[in-house]
Amino acid sequence: MPTPQLVSALLCADVLTNPGGRLSIYNILLDVSAERFPTVLPYLVAVGIWMHEAPDMRFCTTRVVIVNPDGNVSLAESTDNFSLGGAVVRHVSVHRFRGVLLPEPGTYRLQFLLGTEVLQDIPLVAVEIPAEEEEETDAN
């Protein structure tokens, strides 16, 4: 039986749903900055678009895991369960994270998994920017 495919994955500040059920994605994130570490990300959203073109429905469990820079500690995790197949060929998976503690600057990883297999690994660079530099950057 074919496996569902993760066709798109991204990180953003937020998503909102309109009355028709369509998503609006706000502030795609490539990096985050803080005046000092440790710091807390108040809000982070991971979005995945899944496709499965098969005649029979298949139940899926997907996860998004935030991994620290050394790659061995999971800082947060979110799970989504859904079914795909038949007339339902696409699913948008929205994983909301609140209050994620980033202990140090570095490259964190957001990993999209189907079962135990990592299908997408997205870097999120966390940089320390002292307050004076941040003010200079805003003025330019």
C-alpha cells in the first residue's frame, strides 16, 4: 500500500482559518532572535501538507518534534491523527507550540515524522542579538 507523502512543510508565527475553512499563514520563520538565552518562544506553528492518492482510506499519525542544537533532546512534540484515501487526498496538519524554552543560541530542528520515519527536517536558527544591535537594525 502506498505511503502518504509530506508535500510541504513550514514554520510560521501563526495560522488562522477563515469561515470557509481556508488557512492564512502569518510570518514564515527561518530564524528567531532574542536579547539573551535561555529564552521562550511564546508561539510557533508547524504546518504540513499531506497527500495520499489511494482507493482505500488510511489512518495516519504524524508528529512534529523540536530538537535542541546537539540533536539529542526533544524540547516539544505535537501529534496529529487523520485519515487519507478515497475521495480525501489532502490533509493540512497544523501543530501549535506555546512556550517553547530555547536554552541557548544555535540551530534547532523541527522534524516532521510519519510513524518513526523523519520525512522533513527544518532548521530554525536561534541567534542572540543584544538590545543595542536590535535597535540599530530597526532604525535601518
